[in-house]
Amino acid sequence: HDRFGDATTFGASGVYALAATGTTLRASYAEGFKAPSLFQLLSNFGNTNLRPERSAGWDVGVTQSLVGGRLQFSATYFTRDSSDLIIFISCPLPRTGICTNRPFGTYDNVALARATGAEFALTLRPVDALTLQFSHGLVDSRNRTAGNAGFNLRLPRRPEQSSSLLVDYRWGFGLQTGVTITNIGMTFENAANTTPLPGYTLVDIRAALPIGDRLELTARIENLFDAVYETALRFGQPGRAGYVGVRVKL
């Protein structure tokens, strides 16, 4: 990077499968580096004094397969430490320091942040044509900068809980249909944790129909029930939308 220089990161992962019991053990370690984007540096919300992010994290997990592979359960625990994490902050009055001339907010570094959590997933195939998948994530992301006013407060726009349910069915004549239900828990808009953002639930449906060996018709509806929600305060998200398409295999 012409401003932030070079960075070297390290990563490693391993998997050990116990065929006799249908158990898979896994673990990984990874480091990261992220330079601020041009928008974060130079836009109307920008801060030219931003420093690049650095992170290091690890995870361990297990997957257990049962009933001849028709039932599968997995669990993962992870933690990640970040230095100079780049976040968006609001700028209440009086606007001084990095908030000068930034009435709608700006970007800033969190000297030290930590995210810890667990993810659980369950996959069930009662018959070959039907697949059900459920997953749930718990993530605790907090400012861990000692002596900072935001110490131990939750990082903004990072929900603690999220869940999803996928149901897919393949009909005898080739039609594939599916539905995805996603639930995102509440979070906070600001680093002071005084402005909550409500959680929301989205429902998407999809279908695909093969025509011969090389052609497939696709269709999907996103946000089926036209839910009104925000992932950032006063930034509305798309309502119900439908798409149709054609997929060609060459």
C-alpha cells in the first residue's frame, strides 16, 4: 500500500476425521490486515488519520454425523482480537476533534477490540429429496481498550444473535424449491450503546427447473413479506424483490 506499507499475515488450519464414529475435529488460526478504504479516508464521512486494522483469531470445532449421514451436528467456538479496528461513529454536539465538520458521523479506530462466540448448525435429510438446515450464532463483540470511555461496550452494528433456517426440496420431475428464514437480533447504532437498532426477520423463496442437460430456469423472491428494517440508522434496506433468470451450462 503506497501509504500504509507492506503486511505479512499467517494462517493455518487442520482437520482430523474419525471415520469409525463419524466425528470430524477441526481448528484454525489466522491473522489479518486491512488498510482503510478510500471512502473511509476521503469521503464526507472520512478520517485521514485512520490507521490500518490488524487482527488475529482462532477457532476450534467438531462435526458429528449420525444415522448414516442423514443427521449432522456441528459446533464451533472462536475468538478474534483486533487492533485499530475501523468503525463508524456518530458525532453528537459539540462536534470537536475528528467530528469537526462531520455532522452525520465519521470513521475512527478502536485501539483494541475482541469478538468471541460460538456457532451451532444442524442438518437433517429425512429423505433424499428433503434437506433442512438450521444454524445459530452467538457473537460478543466489545471494545477492550482499557481506560477508554467505551471500554467493554458492544461494538456498533454487530448483532449478538443470528439464526437461519433453510428448507430445500427436490421434486420428482426435477424442480428444486427452497425457503430461507433469517433472523437477526438487535444491535446498537452507536459506540455508546444508547441508540438501539431493532432486530428483524427475512423470508426468501427460490426455485430452479432444469430444461434438458444445459439449461435451467431460476426464480427467487427476496424479503417475501416486505419487512421494513435497518442495518444502519436511517438507511433503509430493499423491500420485496423478485428475480427470474436463465442458467446455461457450456
